[in-house]
Amino acid sequence: MTTPPPADDPSGLPFEGGAEAAESSDLARSAWRRGARLASLPLGFAGRATLGLGKKLTGTPAEAVTEEMQRRAADQLFRVLGELKGGAMKFGQALSMFESALPEEVAAPYRKHLSRLQDSAPPMPTSRVQSVLARELGGEWRSRFRSFEPRPAAAASIGQVHRAVWEDGRKVAVKVQYPGADEALRSDLKQIRRMSRLISPLAGGLDVEPLVDELADRIAEELDYTIEASSQQQAAVGFAGHPDFVVPEVIAQTSRVMVSEWLSGVPMSRAEGFEPERRNAIALRYVRFLFAGPSTVGLLHADPHPGNFLILPEDRLGVVDFGLVARLPEGLPPAMGRILRIAQRGDAATVTAGLREEGFVKADVDPSDLLDYLSPFVEPATVPEFQFTRDWMREQFQRVKDPTTSNGVATRLNLPPTYLLIHRVWLGGIAVLSQLNARAPFASVLEEFLPGYTEPSPN
């Protein structure tokens, strides 16, 4: 029998008390409650704007009013997206990667709150964790563990992770999916998409609709932990013994529970505070992993936010959460490297022809405008080392967003399905490197891992 969540349950997710599917009436009530919380975001923003106008009229300095409004908006955004989990938090985590593209006066109050969405969220009650484990692993689930910590070590958008010791003595991470996560994901993303124009001001003007659409397209894959376990184990085997990367081995899994080896480390986001040499080395390792995956194990890790990467002893990089991957058994498309190399030479006409052949160009476009539009992807590869900064990221974001400078190039382009996740990783990786203020030999990574990049290009 399905019952509503307890009043003190912060997740707002429908509770499944047994093996039966949630009753539609309870799910409808849950969806209504979640929708109301999401609707409070733009309403709160409008209310603060009205209050701010009143303070300005009464003589409060405009700068102080603006700072207070942004601080309150950031606090509300984290509280609502983090507490709701589901698609709301998944959206917030994706948004957190791109704060480096926002103007500094907007980004500053959001940075602290959005970064918390990368690796934390309010946990669900212990009784609900035990209910999921009993249903998925059997009533004697405790016998499979020597110990199990009831408080989660981490809580994210659709599940939370507990420390435990497996029956053979290995330290393990037990990932438990929230009951009702599937309905919450679909309901939240649908609601956020409907409100995208109202939520955009809260996100500093970012166009949130394409981001939500991309998340919605991958719901089924992320919800099934057996799919994630298969991908993670494939990566664990392929990277076993690697000097720089560690992927934890999967020990057991069901569709809603996954048990894997425990990794002890700190989130990669902490690297921003490291001294430059160490920070740059970690950033380079991050880039190398993203590009090494397709050529080494046939998988592209497609959720590049820093919460999925851990700094281990000796600064090895631990990689978790393989819920979203692109399966590339033949590696990255050779056309990517070939076109990028041509773009570095400044041959706009050949670049346009190559992109048209790959399905990127859907209407007539001026080749020089297109090449200029692509500069954020091309520029870091044109020098031995490139310095990624928030200022550079903001400049690129504003330039391609402004129709007067981009000449409407974006409206003439199309993103082929085979490149959707590749584009997400490339853009997300650039955003993370900008957050880390990293200086990296980006071109050397392309030479090592990107097919077609070092091959002779046609004249």
C-alpha cells in the first residue's frame, strides 16, 4: 500500500511502502505539492523584486538592495531544489556547472549554494532506506553486510549513498534510490520546462529549456541501476591498475540498489583552493579522463560535474556515478578531430562543409560567422597551454548569446543525436575548468585521445 511521505520527510517524494506501484492519487498529490514548491521560485523572485523597488524608493542604496535580493534568491534556489531532490535537484546540479558563465555580480551569491548541489542534499529517513533495501535485497538484507551506517555519506538527486562493510570484509558504497524517484523526475522536469522563461532570471539569464530537455531524454537510463552498474563495471575493468584513474568495482546491483567498492577522497571542486601547480595537474587529469573513456573502454562519462570526481591519495582521480554515459565502442567520431584541426587553420569554408556533412548545419550560414561562433571550442587547442577563467567563460557565453554579435548562428545549427552527450561533456568540461581557474595543455589531450585530430587534413 502506498502512503504519503511523513510530514518530517524533507524529500517530498512519494513513499512506496511495499512492492506495489504507487497509487495514482498519491502520486498526483505528490506532483501537486512538488509543482507548488517549484512555482514558488519565480513568485519569490517577483516578490523580492517588488520589495527591492520599494527599498530603493525609500533611499536604500541600489547596490545593497541588489546584493540582498541575489543572496535571498540563491538561498531559496538551493533550499527548494535541494530539498525536493528528483528532477529539481538534477536540474540544479546541471545548472551548478555553468555558474562560471554568469556575470560575477550574479554568480557570486549563487556559487556557494549551487556548489552544494553537486554532492549533497537532505537525506531521506532511515526507515525508508531500510524499506528499499528489504524490497531489493530481501528481508535478510542485513546478513549481506558486516556493518551498515544508517546515516548517508552523500545524498543526491535520485538516490543516496551509505557506507557499509560487505560480507567478505570489503568497504563498500551502497547507493539506494529514493522511492518514487521516477515520478518525481518526470514531474519536476515537466514543470521546470513549462516555467523555463520564469526560472531563467533566477539562473542569471541562462536558457534552461534545452538543459531540461536533455535531462528528460535520459530519465529511464539513469533510473535503472542495473544499466549504471554495467557501465561502471565496464569502466572499472578497463581502467583497472591505471596510474591516474580509479573506478570502483561493482559488487551487487538491482534496479534500485547498487553496491560498489568504497572510494575515500574529497570532491574535485575543492581543487579550486589548491596551489596552482597541484590544481592544474588535477584539472589535466580530469580532462584526460573525459577523453580517455571512449578510446579505452568505449564509454564517455556524460555527467562531468565535480561531485562525480574524487581526489584520492597521491592525487589520483576517482570517478563515480555512471548513470549517464554515451556508449562509443568505436571511440569519439573522427570527424570531430578532423574538423577541429581545420578550424585551427582558420579555413571557415571547409569547417562549414564538414559540419554540414555531419548534420550540424540546417540552414545557410556565413562560414566566418560560424567559425567565430565555435571559438570557445577551438581557442583552447590553439596554444600549448590555455588558461581557463571565469572571465573568459563569461565573455564566450555573452558573445554567443548576443544575437547582434553572433548574427543568429545558433538558430541555423542543429545538434545531431549522436553528438548530444559529447556536446554536453565538452561544454560542461570547459565550464568546470573555468571554475577551477585551470591552466591546461588541452591540445596535448586532443592529440592523445581525439581520433582524426593528428591525421593530415585535406588542403
